[in-house]
Amino acid sequence: MSDVKTIGIVGAGKLGITLARVARHYGFNVNIAGSGNASKIALTAEVLAPGAVAMSSEDVAKHSDVVILALPLGKFRMLPKEALAGKLVVDAMNYWWEVDGSRDDILPSEQPSSAAVQEFLPISHVVKAFNHIGYHDLFDEHKLRGDPERKAMAIAGDRDDDLKTISKLVDQLGFDPLVIGGLLDSNRLEPGMNTFGANTTIEGLRELLDQQ
Ligand SMILES: NC(=O)c1ccc[n+]([C@@H]2O[C@H](COP(=O)([O-])OP(=O)(O)OC[C@H]3O[C@@H](n4cnc5c(N)ncnc54)[C@H](OP(=O)(O)O)[C@@H]3O)[C@@H](O)[C@H]2O)c1
């Protein structure tokens, strides 16, 4: 299991900036990229996530221990594939028709979106996490371990070591980690499923999964 010190985030919108803010709160180094030049998001990062460093997506990939994908899913084929090779990549993206258009245009039908992302990044280690809780809940629901009100974050991935690293990271960012299976099971967390939007305790999340 790797120890994460620097979190990279690709996508500097509602989710990306919120994650950057939470990660800075818990003392991580944060590198963040938007769709264009770093200067476009530098002030936003400075004001909303003080200490987060704006850079290009390639530099985020190169200079971070873990890279969280927080861009529209329809844009995943624009990711810097070479720079992400060998990296632990956390896919927080969801298919959202208002943003992404027809699902069939961006994903093979029936394939969980995170499995498609893994296929596109064959040498990266993709884990799904941070996708089912809304950014507003991430913003104000992170809590220290042991708090009875602490909420849970579902995680899916194919390698034990990666799941351990991301479980620890989720815990360090204020949520109880719950591994739900491999990437082929990650459609259990996608929009339309009862877990999507779930902002509940680990018992509550287990109950929702049991009902599927
Ligand atoms: N919002 C939530 O509560 C939430 C929660 C969990 C997961 N998610 C998922 O997280 C992703 C982002 O959602 P959001 O609500 O944060 O969207 P958003 O506010 O629209 O932000 C999207 C960000 O991605 C950037 N971007 C677009 N294309 C890019 C590219 N090729 N490379 C790098 N960055 C790029 C955008 O930059 P520009 O502004 O320059 O285009 C923007 O900074 C989606 O897949 C969504 O389903 C969202």
C-alpha cells in the first residue's frame, strides 16, 4: 500500500475544487488542473482551496501520487494517457446526459463507465470512488473517524493494494470506506442506482447495496 502525500485532481469544477479544499484541510499537497491553461483556474484554486497548486493535466499526472478524475465523463478520452501510465487513478466521474449527451456516443453499452476508463488507461490502476456523494455533501460532511454521524464512501477496484491505498485515503479525507467489489461491479454506484447520491453511514450504505 502506498502512502499518499500529494493528490492530483483533473477537473476544477464543483467536485474538483471541493475535493481540493477537503484535501488541503487534512494537510495533503494538492495539484489541480482544469480544461485549459493553469492560469485560468489559479485564482479559483487560491481562493477556494488555499494551497492547491494549479497546473496542466499532464503535470498533475506527473507530480501526484494519486490522480482523481473530476471532469465530465464525456471528456475522458482527452486525459493525458502517457502521463497517467502506471498511476493510481481514482475515477469520480458519472455519466450525466445533460452534460455528456447520448451514453452510446461515449461508452460501450452495458460496460460500467469506470471499466471503460480503465480500458482507455490500460497501464493505469483505476479505482472508482468519490462519485456517489454530491459535492455539497463532500464539502460539509467530512468528519474524523469514530464520529457516529460519519458518512461512508463506496469504492470499487480490481487490485487489493490499490483498494487499500484508496480506502486509507477516503478515511483520511473524512469518510468511512466501503469496498463494494471490482470495476465490473462499479455500475452499482452509477446514476440510477439507489446508492447514487447516498450520503449515509456505512450501515446505511450496506443496506442500500443489499437492496440491489
Ligand atoms: N457535482 C457533483 O456533486 C459530483 C459528485 C460526484 C461526481 N461528480 C462527477 O465529477 C465530474 C465533474 O463534475 P462537476 O460537477 O465538478 O462538473 P463541473 O462543475 O462542470 O466541472 C468540470 C470541470 O472539468 C473541467 N474539464 C473539462 N474538460 C476537461 C479536460 N479535458 N481536462 C481537464 N479538465 C476538464 C472543466 O473545465 P472548464 O470549466 O474549463 O471546461 C471544469 O473545471 C462529473 O463526471 C460528475 O459526474 C460530480
